[in-house]
Amino acid sequence: MRAQFVFHEVWIGLRRNLTMTVALIVVVAISLSLLGTGLLFVKQVDNTRSYWQSRVQLSVYLCTAASLGGTCAKDGAVTPAEISAIRNELLGTHDVTSVQFVSQAQAVQQFEQEFANDEPIVKYTDKDQIPSSFEIRLKNTEADAGAVTSVMDGAPGVSEVVDDASILDQFYKLLDGARNAVVSVAIFLLIAAILLVANTIRLSAFNRRRETSIMRLVGASNFYVQLPFLVEGMIAGLFGWLIATGLLIGVKSLLLSSLQSVFPYGVQLSTADLVEVIVIAMITGLIICGSTSFLTLRRYLRV
Amino acid sequence: MIHFDNVTKTYANQGRPALENVNLDIEKSEFVFLVGPSGSGKSTFLRLVLKEERPTSGRIHVIGRDLARLTNWKVPLLRRRIGCVFQDFRLLPNKNVYQNIAFALEVIGKPRRFIRKVVPEVIDLVGLEGKRDRMPDELSGGEQQRVAMARAFVNRPMILLADEPTGNIDPATSIGIMKVLDRINRTGTTVVMATHDAAIVDSMRKRVIELEYGKVVRDQSRGVYGQAY
């Protein structure tokens, strides 16, 4: 019976304040979504980093007839003798953990596989221009890459040494940048959400001051007087969070997946990651709405 | 029931105290008129009894409890034993007569069954039978005040405080209001009524306490409103 009374009062309050409540829900939804998106970006970068950590790190591209890099213009395509020389050199280098030769034929096959969806590229690329290469794995990425590069650069038959890590670094920088942008906007919005909660509660308390003063006069306990406002705040927060959850699911499946074609993540975010982010969003939302409601009530609802 | 022991109350921005060295005892079932010009401290007195304000000095005992010692969360419990009626009625405009009275009980957590039994009784007591579904704006001033009194009385309080209840009501209707108050007093409720209404005070011949500039200048058992004006 008491619960029925409280919910009745909450319903009346929500109806009276409808525009403000809707504004509050929208702001909470957006700020939690942005916060969650930022967190998703962070997770994506972390996952990507650990994935690529153990994979190919250095590629030594060898000269083809048409290559222009290194000594290729002068010496032409790489010879089998040069290939063995390079292989021995690499195997002899201290921190190299594995060396794998990819012949031109194999390279062409990989190329066609990767761009299977992009007919024009496959058709118009001269297969002769795709070089063979040595795919090298290092024990310690950053430190050793420099050493191997300096050895291989300019060696006969070597067209180019490409450090995958440097490519990925660019990519990480981009993702980090996106994350920072998203999180800063999220923080601004969270501040806006806090202010909106405070204002909504204040407005609600003002609208209901007649009922509140009679309640106090008649001897309703402080808790009872404050409860409808607290519940109003929490309900708005809850709806905001639900909308944010929907948006975050959308972000994960649509946005991140579509970025996949532009950037090779190598590894997708799992559902568990998504759930973790959603739970963090919920806790943030609860803390913000709950504490702001409580503090505002203490200030504006005389008990 | 109400015991004021050398109570002084000065509001923050004012020089002169609203109440000064007030010593009063009001016993159970008494009917007391609190008279005096505007600003003499009548409303302050009532607010102190409700613990809406705290005295600057002195002790106040209400229903045997020392208000100074009463913790904040016990104050609502005290207020349930005190009913209040005001000059401006203070009804909720969106609720009808029954709901306005029931509100006072719902808000302290009384069960539906209890409310359904008790509210009609008190509606009859104040003479509003048949009007339970009227909204406040469909009632006359006198009727609205009766609703307010019903609400104040429905929880059978030990004390009923009335702050100028007939202030907005014509003299003829005021008599009806006073009859209800008298009926309530006869059930054993202590009634303290602050008022300007000389005619009523003179006609009822109850105890009169006169305040002037915050001090008690007269305390008479079967008193009249005033002498020197």
C-alpha cells in the first residue's frame, strides 16, 4: 500500500515535469553512450595491440624487375644467391626468432585473397610488381626492429624494409585520438547530466511544494517525503541507461565492424567486453543520478 | 501538554525578540485563545510547538517530551500527534475532500482499510456529509476550513493548533467553525487558537493568553479579547 502511494506520487511528478525528465533521459543516454564508446575504443586498441604483438613484425621486401628502392634500380630483380645470403644473414641475427620466405607466387596468391572483394585492384595490378619477401619475427619488437632494419637496408636484393609496428603505431595514434575526443565530449556531457539532474529535482521539488509542506506538517517521515523525488531521478537515469545500452550495442556492431574494412584490427571485441562496458556505464549512471539527487534534495527540500 | 519554560526566540535579522521570557503551561483538554496584535509572537509560538523553529533560549516540553532533546527523525512522530489548521486552509487543489483528508493518513503509512473507515467519520464530524467528492474550488471558505479541520483531526491528535482559522471567513460562518472546534475539544483534544477575532473570543469565554511584543501580558481563565484599545 505504501509502495503504491509512492509510485502514484512519482507518476504524478514525472507527468508534471515531463519535458525536463525527457531532457534528462536524453542527456544521460548520450553521455553514457559516449563514455561507453570511449571505453570500447580503449578495449579495441588493447585487444589489437596484444593480437599483433605476437604476429609478423618485420617485412623485408625483395627486388622485382620493376622495383626502384634500394639497390634494385641498379641491380634488377633479386637473385637466388642474394636470397640465400639474406636468409643466412637474418638467421644469424641474434634477436630474430623466425624467418619465413614468401615467394612471389605465394605473395600474388595472398594479394588476390586479401582483395577478393575489390575486382579492379586485382585486375589492374601487374603481378610482376608484387615482390617476394622475408617475414621476420623478433624477440623484442621496438629495440630489435631498428637493428635489423639498419642491417638490411641497402643490402643487395633488398627493396624495402617495412616495420609493421610503425604502421600499427599510426593506427593506434588514430584510435587513441578518437578515444580522447569521444571521452572529452562524454565528460562534458556527464557534467551537463549532473546539472540537469540537480535542476530537474529542484523543479520537481518546487512544483510539489504544497504537497511536501503538508506532508511535513502532518508528520510524514523525512524518507517518505524525499522518496518520490529520488525515485524520479533514478527512473530517468535508468531509462537513459537503457537507451545508452541500445546505442552501445549499435556502436559495437555497426561502427567498429565497418571500421574493420578500413583498419585491420585482427581481433574483434567480444560480447563479454561489451557487457563489461555496459555494466560500467550503468554503475556510472547510478552513481551520478543517485548522488546528485540525494545532494540536491538535501539542499532544496527542507526536512 | 504544552510547557514553555522561560522561552525566548529571536529571528536572525531582527533586533527585537519575537518571544521574550515566555512561561506558559497548557494542560490536556484545555481550550486556549492566543490573542494579540500582528507581530506579537502568536505564530512564532505555534511554530515553536511544532518544532518548525528552535528557541533561542529556554525549554519547551510538548506532550511530555523535551523538544531540545528530540532527534530530527523523531520530529515527524511528534507532529503526528499535533493537528494544524491555517488561515489559508492549505488544501491540495487537485484532490477532492475525501482525498485531501486521506492524504494526511496515506502519507504516514496508514493502511487503506483504516483510511476507509476513519475518513467518513471525520467528514461527518465536521458537518460535510455528502460533500466527499467535491473539489476545493467547489467549496465555500467555511467548507474548505472544515475540510482542513477534518484533516487535522483525522489522526486523533492530542493537540490542535489553529492559526487564525476564521481569518478568511465571514462572522456567521465562523460560528460554525468554532462549533466544530468546540466539538473537537470536547473529545479531549487540547486546542490552542491564535486569533484576531474579538467576537469569537468574547462569546466563548475560554482561557485567554494575550501577547504583546513577544511578552505574555495577560493570562485569564474565562477571558475576553481585550481591554485597552
